[in-house]
Amino acid sequence: MIKNITLGQYFPGNSVIHRLDARMKLVLVIAVIVLVFMARTVIGNAVVLAFLAAVIIMSRISVKFVLRGIKPLWFIILLTFVLNVFFHQGGNELFSWWILRVSEEGLISAVRLAARLIFLITATTMLTLTTSPISLTDGLESLMKPLKAVRFPVHELAMMMTIAMRFIPTLIEETDKIMKAQTARGAEFDSGNVIKRATGMVPLLVPLFVSAFRRADELAFAMESRCYHGGEGRTRMKVMHLAGRDWAAAAVVAALIVFMAFGF
Amino acid sequence: MPIELENLTYTYMPGTPFEARAVDDLSLKIEDGEFLGIIGHTGSGKTTMIGLIAGLLKPTSGRVLIDGEDIAAKGYDRKKLRRKIGVVFQYPEHQLFEETVYKDIAFGPGKLGISEAETEERVRYAMELMELDFDSVKNLSPFELSGGQKRRVAIAGVLAMKPSVLILDEPVAGLDPAGRIHLMNMIRRLNREGVTILLITHSMDDLAENARRVVVLKGSRLLMDGTPAEVFARREELTAASLDVPCVAEIAAKLRARGKDIPPGIIRLDDLQRCVEDMLGGRP
Amino acid sequence: MAVIEAKDVTYAYASEDNISPALWNVTLSIEPGEFVAIIGHNGSGKSTLAKLLNGLYTPASGQVAVKGMDTKDERHVWDIRRTVGMVFQNPDNQLVATVVEEDVAFGPENLGVPPEEIRQRVDEALEQVNMSAFKEHAPHMLSGGQKQRVAIAGVLAMHPEIIVFDEPTAMLDPEGRDEVLAAIRDLNSKGKTIVLITHYMEESLLADRVVVMTGGQITATGTPREIFADEAVLKHAGLTAPPHIELYHRLTNKGYDLGECPLTVDELVDKLCR
């Protein structure tokens, strides 16, 4: 069932990319996004492409799987491409018809923008494919620690995210059970106009929410029984530490940024 | 021949690495008025089977026929199905959602298009069956009630639809002994009134005392089908299927192993008591 | 010295009409190493009592002391909860992390235990409940019995002296129930003080001492044999004896002399074949 697919579609593995520190990966993804926007020339874009291809190869995840991450967004990419091909202002006109106008510049711009989108989606997909949800949460929590100084509830947010991830499959299962029970009483979840469908959700949503609150209540008792008292004084079993490969990855990305800065 | 399962198979997540056959080539005929117990280890397909019978799941292959009609066929009247078959799932109290007990119990009849006057009659009937006082409870919020009361309201919600076939999936789970006795009494009473009962349970004792037919599932397939006495006599096979036998059957088997003359097929306590008294030779 | 000492405890849930409290004048003490079963019908107050034993609830009147520490004293709250571990009824609603070993580590992490020691405690705890193979699994993929064992491991990792089980098998299938009871028996044999709260009489057979609760009060205490032999107590408490004990009572009431109340089917069969 859906419960077998984890958030962001983590693909377990033991490659170098998988073993990079989650915090470093988060920082590097942002750096790579900057890199993608910096690339202006064909060479620049080719370098980005080569970098991403190298990351995919080193992660030992099949390209097919990576492209699946792009699938949900293919429409936006196509739309961007089409808009730029037919509506770009200026440049040497190649041909026009009605309000559509194809120019050389338009074509180049369309390709560049589409490429950019694909690079961005690929970079973030690689992050979620190679980093487990808990590592991501731990990494985020660690990176946000400085915000504690301005009273930002870092630990609480991280705890909420972990518990949410833990219960999503459970709640999905419960939704299925409630739907079956109410369907057996004659409820219909897939027919009628918009309004009918909205009110038809009440027999599903009310029990689900009631159940979720009850779970939260029981979970709170269990957490308190295990001495949970917030983030103060808590240690962690898994300690993150930066290794040689993390610095190497950082160095590579830094070098690429310097390279791009020369106007590529 | 109200319910007939013909070579029923159901596969979860076909085509994925998680593909699993929950029900495998199951064939079964259930007559009107039967009291059928369904037992099997966890994962043996019991819940899937009732999901298929109630039309909540579509078979991967095979058919479910009710009164001779294939319920998965195009144009089959779903309302007819809901009217005929009522299902009480595990922990039914989790399905309560209305503002008042009355409204929640009236939900099912409402969906069947039943008049308000008749709905009220049915709510009264269902609440009486579940030992809930109509006047004092009907306007309470279901969420204010105790766990046991909630369950009774939820079951009343299904009974108010007056199904001719009532399927129950472990209805006594989590109930204390008194709660269990009350519920089993209610089920027995309904069966006497002509309702066909399909009961999934882990309580062999309950089946020994009430069921007239027991069906055993193992690894998605039908392992045994017979009277409780016949099924529970096959102790080793049941143990191999990770199932217990009723306590009474176990006592009888152990007495027989010690050479005592206890006739086969003893699974009810009253019967065992009589046999043991005979064995001990009347009053000492 | 008793590990837990409850004296004259009364507790009522906040509601508009406090007609009858959930617990009334309950006095109970648990000695180190004991296995005490608390049985009673739903609503008899047993689950309320559980939450009073580790300070989740504090008594309206009377006192609960854990190793001399009063549960009302806020300074001792975390020491009390470290000493008295608790396992609840719903296997799902106790697991907090997305991976089994991370959940077991939750308790020690809260206690500020150093990382390497946490690792050790987690591995030991999972070993004790036979769940080491599932270290890296996601909780939602486990069976009920497995989830409960992970919950038990999570409590064990805190090194409690006593573990209170609040109806731990009520939501499990027979297989899961056997797994959990086996784990409990094993823990007690290794010296852990156990309080098992249940409405299944068969489970109380494992205990050294049985406490019967009815309507918020303790109505009987004794060894399992003493309690099961007393039909009146069981009836009053809304409990049903398992069939083999029911048979013993029926025969004894008819005048047959079968001696002491049997605890197991084998004991009954022995008596009948004597």
C-alpha cells in the first residue's frame, strides 16, 4: 500500500552520496541551486549537467528512478518551454503565425529555462532520494540550532516533523478503514457534485480527526512516561560528524561556483 | 443460496515488489440463517474475504454472487447490497461522527432512503437490541460515552439497517468479560430471528458455544469447513495453522489421552460437564 | 522497602457531576521482585491506578510514593518515571520515531545518557525482547505484538526497577498476546518487579499476587489460586473464570471433592483422573 512509500521517496543505499552528512547535503543543494542560476553559457550549463550526471552515477540509483521525480512537474516544464518558444519578445524572427512568434532567441531561451527547471528538480530529487527522512529532519534541526538564540522552537519543530512522519502511514491505513466502514453503511465518497462530495467527507474526516487527537493524547502520556520534557538536556544516539568526503564534496561545489563566476 | 464465493482471488498491489495474494482461489456457499465462524491466523485473509463479500473490494479474479447475481457486474444495485449485508468492523466505535447518538445510528437508514418515521422505529429497535436506553441516550454526543457504550452505538448503527446478513470482524476485541457475554447474547438472538451471521473471531470458546459451522483459513486458502465439533477435533492441524482449540475441547482431548471415555465432538461446557460427571460415576 | 506504596488514594476525573470517583480509598504496596496482577472489569479503576503509579496523575487525597518519593512532589517527577516504567494498551500510540532503534533510544535520550551508552542500552533492550532483527524497520510495518515488544524495549532502555503494564494485550491477537506475556514472564524471572493490569483472568495466573478491583475499590487480594477459588469474588467483580476453572466450580458445587482450585488445564485433568 501507499504506506510502503516513504516521504519524498527515499531510495535506501550505501553509496558515497548516501553517506554524505545530511547537513552538508542540505547546504550543498542550496549551493547547487545558486550554481544553476549562475550558469549563462552553453559551457556553463554543460558543466552543471555533467555534475548532476556524476552525482546520479555515484548514487547508484537508476536514471529511470530519478526521472520519476520529474514526472509530476513535466507539465510546468512543457508550459515554460512552449510559452517561451511562441511568445518571446524580440530577437530574429524565424516565422510567425497569428499571435505566435518563433524567434531564434526565443528558442534558445526556452531550452535554457527548461534545462534550468530540470536541473533544479533533479538536484532536489537527488537530495530526497539519498537522504532518509529522519536524517533530513536531524540535519535541519542541527542547521537551525543558531535560531534558538531568537527563541525559535527548533527542537519542537523537529519533534513535530518526526512524529508526523511516523504517523502518516498509520493515518493512511486508518483512513482506509474508516472509508470502508462508512461505505458499508451507505456513504458514498466518489459521487455527486462538489458540494455533495464535500459534505460527504464528514463521516470520514470527523472520525479521523477524533482518532488523531486521541492518539496525540495517548502518545503524550507515553512520552511523558519516558521522561520527555522538551529539548533541554537531551542527548542523541546518532551523532552526525563531517568526514573527508563531506569536505571533498564541498570543495567540488565551491570550485564550480568559482568557475561559474567567470561568466560561464 | 444467498452468498456464493466462486474461485475468489484478491491480490494486493499487483505488479509491484509488494504484491501479495490475500485470498487465493476461495470457493464457499453460505445459506440463509447460518451461523458461520471464520477463523485463521493473522494475515490468512479473513478481513479481505469479508471486504469482498460486502462489495468493498473488487476481486482480482472470481466472483461473489448474492442471490445468484454477480455483485461486481455493471449495473448491480449497490443499495440492494447495503440493505442486505451489514458489516461491523474491528473497533467500530472509531466510525462514530454525528452530533447525537440518534443521528449517528440513523445515518445508515438515511442512506438507504428510509422514511423518517420508519427510521425512528429502527433506531429504537437497534438501541433496544444493544441495551441502550432510547430516551436518555439518543440526544447525547457519541463522544461523551464510555468505550463500551460507544461500541454499542456503532453496532446499533449497523443493526438499524436491518441487514439479512450480518458480518462481524472480531466484535469482542478489547471488551471485558461482561461486555463479551452481552454482545454474544445479542448476536445469538439475531441469529434466532433469522439473520445470517458471519463471525470472525479469535475466541474459539465463543464459536464452540454458538456457531453451527466453522471455516478455517490458512495462508489465504480454505483449510477446513465443517461443524465446530468436526473442526475442533483436528487439533494438530489447527496448531500447525497457529490456531488454538476451545478450552473445553482441550480438556476433552487430554482426558481421552489418559484413557478416559469422553465421546468425540465435545466442545461445549455443558456437554463436557455431563460427560465428566458420568466419568466420575454420579455423586461421589 | 516497598518499591511503590499507595496509601488511601482517591481520584476523580474532572466533570460536572462527581458522583462517584474513579478510585476510592485504595491502599496497595508493591515489593521488589514481585509480580502483581491487578484485575477488574472495564471501569473498575485499574487503568486510573496505573497512571497514579508513575505520577501521570496525582491523588486527590492520599499518597503515592515511589521508593519514598511522593508523586505530588514535582522535584521527583523524572526520577519517579525513570524508576517506574509504563507500557500502555495501544501499541501504535507509544511509538514516536520512524525507525525502531530510534524509538527505543527515545527514553535514554530524554535522560541525557551519553551517546555510546545509549547505543549499548538500545541493543541490549532489543535483545531482551527478541526484536534485534527489526532494529532498522519502520514501526508501522510491524505486527501488534512486535510493536508492543518495541514499546517494552523502549522502557527497558531506561533501566527501570519496576514496569507497569496497563492492559498490554487487549488490542493484540493471540499470537501477539503470547509474545508479550512471554516477554513479561522473562523479565520477572530476571528480577524486574512487574505490575500487570488486565481483564483477562488467564494472564493473572502468572502472578505471585492478584489484586481484584471493583467499582474503584480493591475488593480482594490473594494468590491466583485463592482468588480463582472464590466464585463470589469473581462474580461480584464482573469477571468470568476460564472454562476449566468454571468446570471445577460447577463440579465442586455439586458435591464432588476435587481439592484445591486448579490453575491450569493440566492440573484439572490430573484431579479428574486421580
